[in-house]
Amino acid sequence: MHYLRSLDDSDALAERLRGGGRRLVLIGSGWIGMEVAATAKTLGNEVTILERDPVPLAPAVGARMGEVFRRLHEDHGVDLRTSVHVERIIGDDRAEGVTVEGETVPADLVLIGIGAVPDVALATAAGIAVDNGILTDASLRTSAPDVYAAGDVANAYHPVIQRHLRSEHWANALNAGPVAARAMMGGQAVHDGIPYFYTDQFDLGMELSGYPPLMADAELVVRGDLTTREFIAFWVDDGRVVGGMNVNVWDVQDDIQALIRSGDRVSVPSLTDTGTPLARLLG
């Protein structure tokens, strides 16, 4: 039974899967579950994903985009089961199967990818304010003098969307540390970047930039073809682009981020028109 939290976890999982011929059962269809599933299947293993929600990745990209990833995995032979409830993992010293709604799915190894919660025990013990992570201002200062927080654990105030935002992706870890360091040294640094994420699964490559709290209730607009998996998806709130995801379409992320950053109102027909360069939409 495996988790994927560290480099050692990754190495151990790779050693078991690299030769192919294994039966892997993944519990959870978030980014970890879907990425490992694609890698394991490509290496010649049998893969089953068990997910309690109706659509994979829906919390991250919504149901319509989640269906794109469902079809991708099913087209490559992954057994993806949604709206199911895992009862238990079978085995003594090693996993032998997973019981789901009365059926036991055979397994040589099981990966649990059901998400994580921020470890705020140290902050709580120190009396630092916490709420879905360690609360900070835009410069990553906590409620305690001279104490800063960065990375996955920080629920930082984002000055653009004017609310707190906790991001668990590598771009946040990469960019937040320097902001905290400059602020510690007395600089006027703020953590105001657009959250960014990418994934590669089978023959699908994707980049995503946007503000998840704003994307949740935004209109989804698609430029391109979902069936061929070559498109750009935009999340539009009151005429403004608040998120953008390019799938197998390249060299457009800078323009997508510029659209989001501008806050300009853009017409839906211009967003969906593949003949209109994105750069032309910028005021």
C-alpha cells in the first residue's frame, strides 16, 4: 500500500511499476491518482481507479473538463469507476485487493490519493491564526510578529481577488519563498501571482492558470475541439477571463495569463474564434 508524498515514495512506487505486469488500484482520481494511473498504464500495468465522486478531477476543473480526462483514461484502457465507495483494503502484510460495494478488485499494490490537509499543529501551538492553513497577509506574514509562512500550508491573502487563497501546486512553492524572504528583509514584496499548474497524462499535455475561487462559478467557454483533445478552455466571470487551460495547444500560456491579469472584458465569440489570436484580445 502506497502514498505519494515524498521522493522516497515516488522511488518505491516506480520500482514496483517499472517492469509492468502489475495490478494497480488507485483510491482517488485527483491529480496524483490520474497522473500515476497514466504512467502505470503506459508502463504496461493493469490500472483501476476508484472514485467516490461522479466525475474525476471535477473539484479542480469542473465536470465538463473532468469528462475530458475520464475519456482520455478510458480510451487508454484504464478501468475508471466513479460514484463508488471503498469499503476496505484486503491483505495482511501486503495489499491483495480492494473491496468496493461488495466486490473485491484484485491488486498487487494500492495507491491512496485522497488529498491532504495542511499540518498547522506548530502554528496552533504557537497561537498563530489558522483557517484552512496558516493565515497570512499578502506578504506572507502570519499573525505572529516576525513569523512568515509559505508553500502549501500558507492560506495567503491574494490582493487581486481580495480573499485568502491556499495553493498546493509547485508554482506556489517556487514563488512564495522569495516573496517571504524579501518581506523579511524589509522589502515591499507581495505574493500576487496567478496560480499555475500543468499535467501530462498519456498523449495529453495541459497547462492551467487561474483563480479557483472565481472559476468555481464562472462560465466555461471552449475554443477548439474537445473530441480531439486540442482546445483552450476559458473560465469567464462577468466578461472577464479568470482562468484558462490549454490542452495540446502550445505557446499560449503567456497570453492566457495576460488576459487574466488585465481584467478586461472580452466577448465570448472572440474567445471561441480560433482565427483570432489571443494577443489581439488584449487591450
